[in-house]
Amino acid sequence: MFFNKRCIFITLIILITSNASASLKESIVLHLKNIDNVNFNFEQNINGKIENGNCTIQYPKKIFCKYDLGNQKILVSDGKWLIIKTSASYYKYPLDKTPLNYLLDKKFLIKKINDLDQRIVQGKLINFKFVEKENEINIFFDVKNHNLVGWQTLDIYQNLSITYLNSISLNQKIKRNLFKLPERN
């Protein structure tokens, strides 16, 4: 009798936990589906070098970031190309060769989230981890509001990049030419 009650109790705990996890994942997916764009402040740590600024993402695959640096650094993607420009340099990369190609693709993220197991971090964050074309990517969502609050990437050169998002606003009006690629200096 004791064994049967114990088995039933354990089974109920497992069912409740798995339903809560599924519900959390479903809530994140639903929230993502309703986002056209997101604006946020960020702190980025690349191999120990910390930079701050503000970004706007427009799905699919567009981003504009202005860094709080004296060198006027910006990062822009029009969906095909990624430009990183400062007052002294100009770099152009095919977007599909970077981890941002996956992070800026809402449909891809939703598919991955549906296929992945989640991990709860300190009761505050939901983490999904995947590897795509030699890029290891961790994405983090807030447990309460389901917003994307950061990501961590490890690229093919083993560069660790950690980005924290804050002051997040969703579905704001965006300037029409915001994602226009800048010209060389």
C-alpha cells in the first residue's frame, strides 16, 4: 500500500513538473511569435572586454546597435550583411557566417525552442542551448515576462561573447532607414 501511494505521488510530481516546463516553453514561443521588433540596452562581454550600448532588432534578421564608445562604433545588419563600423575601421561579413544569423531569426529560434530541453537558471532565467554550424549558442529568457534577456555564443574561433539585455521595449515604431548599411569611411 505504501509503495503504491509513493509511486502515485512521484508520478504526480513528474507530471506537474513536465507540464509546468511545457507551459513555460509554450509561453515563450507564443510571446516570441507576437514580437516584430525589440529595443534594448546591452552589456556585451567578448573575451573579457566589456562594451555597452543600445540595439534595435527587427525580425527577421535586422539589427542596429550603437555602442557607448568614443570611436562611434555601430553594428548593422540588413538581413544579408553584417557591418561593424567605427571611426577608424569598417568590417563587412555575410550574416549567415555569424551567430547573429540564428539569434535574429525568430522562426529559427521558435523551432529550436520547440525541439530543445530547457534549463531553469537560479529560478529567474530559462536557458536553451544549441550548436549550429560550429557555433555554440545559449539563449536566455526571463521566467516572469518571457522576454529574451541575453545570449552567449562561442564561435568557431572559440571567442566567448556574452550579451545581457535590459530596458527592453517591444513593437515600437522604427525609423525607416535604421537598417541601411553604412558606407565605408
